[in-house]
Amino acid sequence: MDEDIRRRLLKGLLGVVFGIASTWLATYITDRILGPEGETDS
């Protein structure tokens, strides 16, 4: 039972960490391709 709780906790923690990392990476790549948000030439 104790191992199951640790496994779920680790899985949840890794999910949060990878979710944050993937969001940051997607934003970084988009900014590199399109430029930072708010820089529009009219």
C-alpha cells in the first residue's frame, strides 16, 4: 500500500513538472518563430 501511494505521488508530480516544462517550451518556440507577444507592426 505504501509503495502504491509513493508511485501515485511521483506520477502526479512528474505530470505537473512535465506539464509546466511543455507549456514553457511551446511558448519559447512560438516566441522564437513569431516574435514576442505585443510586437505588431501596423
